[in-house]
Amino acid sequence: MAKIAVLSGDGVGPEVVREAMKVLEITGARFGIPLEFEEGIVGGAAIDREGTPLPLRTLSLCKACDAILFGAVGGPKWDSLPVDRRPERGLLLLRKELGLYANLRPVKLFAPLVDASPLKREIIEGVDLMVLRELTGGLYFGEPKGIDALPNAQGERAVDTLIYTTPEIERIARIGFQIAAQRRKRLTSVDKVNVLASSQLWRRVVTETAKEFPGIELDHMLVDNCSMQLIRDPRQFDVLLTENTFGDILSDEAAMLAGSIGMLPSASLGDGPGLYEPIHGSAPDIAGQDTVNPLATILSAAMLLRYSLHHELAAAAIETAVSRVLEAGYRTPDIWQPGPAVLVNTAHMGDLVVESLVKG
Ligand code: NAD
């Protein structure tokens, strides 16, 4: 029996997780994978009930599970709290506590959505890349961090610290080369070597680690150029390896290649249970309207089956079902274009994927 912790979180989180659970249940039944779900609270919902974004009970539940299905956290209600007590801190702590250092964000354009992207068809047709982002180091965690007062009422001083060590870079680089080996065997490492010391170490260690993987073609690209190349010629990329902050920004940019942020799944892996979530946030502007696109979370559930339960066939079946539903012309508002496409709400989109899985 595979045990899955379900952390829906805030805003649209519960809406998208509900659809992904429907899909996981039917996929488990079809492929004979016994699944047990247990819910935990996180983010703003946990702050409201227990005063902390990651209660100990939730953390223990996650540690005892095979995988975690996560929605999203955050929202205006908690925006005035200090940074270390905000909902987003719950997710950062969870990543840190579980040692989830590798964040995989596949960006694949489903052919029927070629016109949903703001970019031209001839630039994005066939886009299929993987952003691999280091998730537990760099600016988001480095110490010292904080804001303090300058003397003589001159205002304040804010500090964030960007730290990377050789072992941290080596382990994420190895995952990058391994992923590239299963794909088109190209890895582009992203850095800012012209100004950052951490990037100088990053480039040196990635270049050294490449010697363990002679079959993979490695190149290096500055992050500013990479941001431009993603829009100019995204098909040049196979695997993009980045540190934490660069990866956060580049993967949202890359999301637009796939039509909508609502299409992009992710997996965060370490040595224990993996965490699977859409790359989008809690989308408070559309929460509670039943219009949010659940496909990113449904595709995250497919990644859960692939990477934590090692059930490639079941994962591929979900991806095929999503593809069929899109080919049949069904769209949530974020990917809808005027024309023959049928506009559906969140629950209907989930039902359509389930129906397609049942048909096989
Ligand atoms: P967001 O990703 O929530 O939303 C950005 C825009 O994309 C919004 O207009 C939203 O309506 C739209 N959108 C997002 N997901 C969608 C989907 N599945 N279908 C259709 N439209 C979708 O980012 P934001 O507005 O910058 O952040 C909102 C809150 O979420 C903030 O509190 C932020 O801190 C939090 N956040 C959480 C996570 C997370 O939990 N992993 C990630 C990013 C942001």
C-alpha cells in the first residue's frame, strides 16, 4: 500500500488537489496500485488553526508517507505577517526538512495548445524541456538574512546571502546529467559567472562532474541570456540546470511556452518521500470560482506515480488522458481561445480526464 500525504493548502489549492485525487484514485484502480491518502494542514490554513504554517503533525505525516501531493499556499489574508511566519514558509520548511534538493519542472507543449501561448507557433511548436532547479540552497536559505536598523535613523539595511557548497552543486548536477541521459543528452548549466562568486564555483563543479557523464553534451549560459533564449529559441534546450533563485524565475517564464502556468507540474526529490505540486501559487484572484485549471496538479500526480511509485505505465496513462482531453477541444478559461473549443470548469476538466482514463 502506497501512502500519500495530501496537503491542499490555500486559495485554489483544495480545488486542484481534489481533481488530482480523483485521477489518482481511478489510475490506482485501473493499474492495481493500492493507494492510501491522508490529509494534513499547511500554509495559511495551518496558521489559522494552529498558529504555524507547518505543524509538527503535518511534518510527521509527510515523513511517514511515500509521497506528498501538494496544492499551493499563501494569500492576501496572511501577507502582512513577518516573512518567517507566512504561509510560504511552510513549504520552504517542508522542502528543507525533507531534504528536497532537486526540483524537476518539465515544460512540454501539448500540441493542441500551440495557440494558447502568447508566443508564435513557429517558435514553440515541439517545445520539450526540463528545468532542474536546486531547491534547498542559495538565496532563499543563506544566513545571515534579515532587515535591521541603520544607526542615526538613516533607515534600514536588508541582507540575503547566496551560498553554495561543492557537495550541494555536485549532487544536483549529477541528477541533471542522469535526466539528460534519459532524454536528448544535452545539459545547459545556467549561472552568472561574470559577477557572482557562487556562480564561479557552480560552473567549476558542474564542469568537473560532467567528466562522470561522457555521453552528455554540456554547455554553460549566463542567466540573462538564458532568459532571452527561452523566448527566442526554446527548442535549443533539453535540460536546464539552475540554482534556486534563477530556477524559480526561469521556470515561470518557461511556463508561458506551455500556454499557461496552469499546465506546469513539478516534482521535488531528495533522499526520502518526493513532493509533487503545480508550479503555480494559490491564485487568490480566481480562488473559489471553479475556474482554475487542474491539469498542472493532475500532471504532478503523474510525476508522483513515475518518480515515487516507479509506475511509468500509470504515469504515461494520465499524460495520454490529458492529451486526449485537450485534443477533444476542452479548455479551462486560462487556455481557452475563441473558436470551436469547449469552455469547462475545474471539476468538469477533472471528470473528463477520469473518463478518458476509464476508457483506456
Ligand atoms: P499565482 O501562480 O498564484 O498566480 C499568478 C496568475 O496566474 C494569477 O493571475 C492566477 O489566477 C493565474 N493562475 C495560477 N494558476 C492557475 C491555474 N492553475 N489556472 C488558471 N490560472 C492560474 O502567483 P501569485 O499571484 O504571484 O501568488 C499568489 C499567492 O500564491 C501568493 O501568496 C504567493 O506567495 C503564493 N505562491 C505560492 C506558491 C506555492 O504554494 N508553491 C507558489 C507561488 C506563489
